[in-house]
Amino acid sequence: MTVHTRGRGLVDITAQLRDALDRSGLQAGLATVFVQHTSCSLIIGENADPTVQSDLERFFARLVVDGDPLFEHDAEGPDDMPAHIRSVLTGCSLGVPFHGGRYSLGTWQGVYLWEHRAEPHRRHVNVTLIGH
């Protein structure tokens, strides 16, 4: 699937994943979700309070600062290497179990693509469903 981002921030992809599971007809198994990029990531996070997302952004902005002179790699701007570091810290794939044709996510959990670049991007996400 393709996910369009607006720049740095989280994009809820839970509904798109549910659509893929519904179309598959599978009832129980495991979804592997993988993003094909090195400057964004996938997380399972809080889906009810948007301040959680802004708090995560502020924490990562403090942890990995854009334009830090420590970084040599800046071919695409001051957010280039920080985006790679944020991606490595959070990961490019998730395994999400499903049962009864529904993901086994908790009440307040959603699946998010986390864009770490300042500019909008089109991101490609592979979803592999294994089950019965």
C-alpha cells in the first residue's frame, strides 16, 4: 500500500491494514507490516489522545536534533541523518497477530507510519498476511 505523509509526524494506517485483512478472508494468523524506506518507521501506539503523538515528536526532536554537527551525512538536508537514526531506533517492521478476522490490538492501540523527514513523502508499505 502507499501512504502519503504531510512531513514529520504519525499517519494512522490501522484502517488500511484492516481493509487488507478483510479482503484476504483470513481468520487467524500474523500480519507482517514492512516499510521500504530508511527515513520513516512503523510503530504501534496510543490511538485516542493526539497529545501522545506530539509528545513523541518533541521527545525525538530532543533526542536526535536536526542539523547536529555530529552528523556527516546531510546529503538531503539537516533532517537527513536524524531521520535515519529515528528510523533505526523505532524500526521498519511490525508483526501484528489476528484472530476472528480482526487484529489483536488493544483498545487504545493503532498502527502508525512515522514520517521522520520534514517534507511530505509517498511511502510504500508491504503487508504480508499468513494464516487460515
